[in-house]
Amino acid sequence: LSWPEAPKIVTKEIPGPKSKEILEKEDTYETVTEMAPRGIPMAWSEAFGSTVKDPDGNMYIDLVAGVATNNVGHSHPKVVEVIRRECAILMHNGGAPNLPRQRLGEKLSQIAPGKLKGNVKITYGLSGSSAIEIATKFAKKATQRHFVASFEGSYHGAIGTTLDLGTSARGRGIRGAYRPFSPFVLHLGPYAYCYRCPFNLKYPECDLQCAKYVEFQIGSPRSGLDAQDIAAIVIEPIQGEGGYVPPPEGFLSYIKKVCERFGILFIADEIQFGMGRAGKFFSIEHYGVEPD
């Protein structure tokens, strides 16, 4: 399910002349918020499996799965078959009930982690940013609290509250021009980054000092945070933009227990590592922790 001759470069330079023309015209009519051509200066013409062609005939290997959305590769025959069939029946209906939508909700409910399995309601968003934005709104409504917290090094999106939640290097680059940020967003941390431990300790001898420090931040009257007004903590079970960081065993469960003690909802951001990309359908299943 890929072009076997890839990778293959046929032009003297990248981008080739056809790609370059497209990039220049696109740059004329689109805003600079489109990041892809600035990091990878090429235009796409078609893709199959894990391989991509540009208009000049160069062929590449796609190592990002279309930015983590094409889990089974580009243009998989079975996926293409279903899309063609369904588009001929019903394309867009403004959110009205229909049979495929009902089946999808039922399926997602049955594969939810832990005790959420078969005991969860679904809402749909337009992107990863909107999914986290919706989750934080639900948390505020459900708890009647005002603050939402995230971790150092996190990235949760580029709109509204999600923009304010992120502190990764990429997030700072996006955030910088949009101050002031929401006063109802808190940043906790550090995240459990054992390879670059800010405490200069080694796991497991460290006794999860990073998690204990978060506990101090939330629970100590001297930290300046009001635990009784924190609606939710948004956390990546495996941190993405912060460096692709899998936390050590015990970190997430410790944070979950702190959340339970203070009535704070635990929101798992699975945008980058969910949907099977970390070996289980949800990456948090590796740690035996049940999100709210």
C-alpha cells in the first residue's frame, strides 16, 4: 500500500519548478498561518499509503501520517470505497441525526477506556483544538468552577482556551502575538520528563518528585492557587510537542489521585497519541488511569 520506488528525487532541487510555482501563488493568497510549506517546502499532488508525490514527480516517505490523521495511510482502498459510497448517499446535513452518526457514537462508547466503556456520551468537534475547547467548557459547566490547568511543555491547540493552555516551544511561537492570555488558565509542572529532569533526579529513586510538586502547587495554601476553583486539569498522557515524552509509571495515577482529592476533572488530551498511535487505542490505557 505504498509506491515501491519511493523515495525518489527527479529534480535538481527541492522544491521543483511546479511545486515552487504553487507555493509562490499560495503564499500570495493565503495567510502565513499555514505552517506546512515553511517547514517542508513542497506541494503535494497525490499520496498512497506512506508515500507522497509532488507535482514535479518527486516521491517522498510520509513519516507524520498526514499530521497524525491517516492512521492507515493515504488513500487506503477500503477507506476510499466507503467515502465514495457514503458521499453518494448523504454528504452534509448540519448535524442532523442519521444512522452512520448513531453507529459511530455507539462504537466510540464501547471502546472508551476503563469504566467509561459503554458509559460515556460523545460530542464531535472540527479539530484537536476544538475538541479540547469543548472539553474545558464542559468541565467548567459541570463543576461550576472557573480555572483550567495544564502542564509545562504542553500543546493543546491554537484557539481560545487551548492556545492559552499550551507552553511548548511551538505553542509559545503561536501564543506570543496574542497577549493578554486568559486569567483563568493555570500552568502546572514540570511534566514528568525523566531524560531532562528539572530536579536532576533519577527514576524511580526520585519518588516522583515532579508529581509531588504538582500536588504542592494545587494543595498548598502558600502556592497561590485555589484548588476549590479548578474545574479540570488537561494533560497529554504522552506529551507531544513538548518532546514526545512518555511519563514514568505512577506519574499519571498520582496526578489522577490529586484530582480526585480536590474534585478536579482529569481530561486526557489524546489528539496526538490516541487512536492507536501509541499501541493501544488510547495512550492513557498504557498507564491504567481512567480519565473523566
